[in-house]
Amino acid sequence: MKIVIVGAGQVGWTVVEALHDEHEVTVVDLDPQRLTALSHRYDVTTVEGNGASRRVLQEIGVRDADLLIACTSRDEINLISALFSKRLAPGTVAIVRTTNIEYLEVWREREIDVDFIVSSEQETAYAVSRIIGVPAARQTDVFADGQVQIVEFDVEPDAGGAGVIGTPLREARLPADSKVASIIRGEQTIVPRGNQSIQRGDRVVVIGSPRAAVEWSELLARKRARVDDVVIYGAGRIGTAVARSLLEQNIHVRMIESNLERARQVAEELRGARVFHATGLDPDFLERERIGHTRAAIFAMRDDAKNHYAATLAKLHGVGFTIAIVHDAVSVKVFERAGIDVAVNPRVVTAEEIVRFAHDPRTQQVAMLEGDRFEVLDVTVRDESSLLGRPFRELPMTGALIGAIIRDGSAIFPHGEDELRPNDRVIVFTESARASEVERAL
């Protein structure tokens, strides 16, 4: 597939990282330093220019492109680039990244003629909402309208895990309707065969039902009560999108915003939330509002350093579960090393949604794990697949794992005697480098 990417920032970089091996990629950006860094690392064509220029798009051959991804940090540039590409090449699929949820709403009303718009705010809100539902998870995604959940856990030193931790998987009392997709031990990735076992300090990827995800959370992490009370630091676009999503789940939301005008505006928009005009850093405020007693705190301010300090302070005052929205990729490891429970990068979750458009058309959804080392795919099985009609116990051990089957609208969590049928949808875990091979096999 020939792909044109407009924007070599964090989203563009993440998309290139996921797609460069299997596709012919051209990246357009105005910043020569970004392009040089990208071309030194990946085998892609780079063009210094304005991706919202019709002339530039013509010169790079957008007419021959299968897919255009406009993912700069400026919404208007992305929209113009996509609209021009649709005029120049009506057959090219045009994907737009936006940071303004209003553009997403207008597109849904069919007022913007592009194929798909991905909202960074909305994708981040979805990511945070899923994590709140399984508060021990580092990352979680849902598939098949919520019937299947992929969850990544750190096995904490004081986790209970009776009957699971240290027990060979073939003998372990694993939650029903679930499979261990991978065990990550340091830099080593372990294929979870029956003689392998989960150890404290491991990172584990599980595919299962939503109920099983909660049971795994209780097994592998410290006991945490259900989150029904959340404090959000920062009432910007992302913080507001997260608040709106949590309110829809009947979670009690308090918001802290240092800008008076913005605090008043959000208080009018979100009548179900309590909005405070404060920094949230004053000890008297923290004590008076009993912030330390909240189930979880989300830090969605625009500055990573402020989020880091506020999250650390909240931990000191007793908040048990913290989620930080990070804007610089290097901040993720800093936050995790500092004891913040989960760090969510809006650019990464946005790229994850974009990447699926470059996969086989039978792939309906993609989730990326561990810095895109692994992917989880939702793929429809071909009528002519060589894997049809063979019991799962007889399928070759390739490192890929089918964790669930969607058949006639319902999720099945397969056992050794189950078989694949034509038009099954499978939820499969694989190394990213082998994703296209897995798609072809299915």
C-alpha cells in the first residue's frame, strides 16, 4: 500500500513506526530536522513542504496513494490536506487527526468530506475510561462491542495470586473465559505454554471477557475498590472529554482548574461535575476537599511537569490510583518510575486508531502494546484459510495467539477442541512485525 503521512510529529512518528515495514511511506513536514531524524531511522521517503498545499500533494503523487493520513498538531492543516487529497484523488482514503471534538461531531453530521476523523480527546477519554474500569491495568482495550477485553498487568510484589502465581499454566486456576497471551519478563517475551508460569514482577497480557479482566485484576494486583469517585486536574479539552465519559458511567467527578474563565465555562457545560477554581496544590485545599480520599485522580493539565508534581502530591495525600496524561513520549517512563500508576499518551492512542486503516480490510480494530512491539487484531477469517476446520490444539505454535472468536455476534473463548469457521472474527495477539503474516494466514 502507498501511504502519504502529513506530519512528522509524535503521532506521525508512531504511525511510521507501525507501518514502514509493510508499506511504501512518504512523510511530508515543514520541519527538516524532524524529517532527517525520521529518514535516518526508517526506510521512508521524506518531503519538506506544506502538506496543506495542493501543489505539494500533486508533486508527491497523492493521486497514486491508497491512503493519506493527516496528523499534524494543527487541525486546520489536517483538514485542508485531506480535502485537497479527496479532490485530487477521490479514490484515496483520507484520515484526519483532530484535537477538537467539534470537528468530529461535524464530520459525523456528514458536513466534512473525508473518510474518517480521529479525535485525540475522544480516544484519550476512551482509554482512561477503560483503565478506570480495571484500575489495576497498565493498558486495556475492548473489542467486539465490549464483549472481549485485552488487559496488560504488572504482577505486583504483594499480589495475592493464589493458585496462579508460580504455578504452571496448565495447572493454574485461571479465570474462566480468558487466556494468557504473553508473559513479559524484563526484556524477555515468553510464549505462555502449559509449562510456563507467571512470576511476581512479570508483565502479563490477558485476553478475556470483561468479567475475567476484573478477576485477573484482583489476582495480580493489590486490592482496589471499584472506582466511583474521581478528581480531574485540568479542565482543558482532554480533561473535559474524560469527565464527560466518566459522568456517562455514573462516576462522581470533581474537576480542578486554575483558570477562572475556563472553570466557569466547564461548570456550565458539565452540570454533573463539581468544578473548583484552584491549582489543587495547596495543602489546605487538599485537606478541606478531602482529595486524598478519592478513589482515583487523573492529571490532564497541559504541562507534563505540573502533572508529575500534582500526581506525586496527590499520592502523598493518600490517593490510591493515579492516571497522568502525558504529552512528551519520554515522560511515560519517568511517570511510571516515579510511582504514578498509569501514563496515557494521547498521541499514541490516536496513532493506534489511525494505524488500523493500513491493515488488511478484514481487520476491524488494532491495539498496540509495549511501544508497538505487539498488536492485538480483530480479523475476519477468509473462507479459504488453511486454518479452518482444525482443532485449536493442532494449530501450529507460531507465537500468535487467538484469544477469542466472535461468531454470530457472540464471543467464544476457545479451548483445544474448538475450530475456526469461515467468517469468524478472531481477536489475535501477535508481534507487530508479524501482523501482516497473521492476517494472510487467517
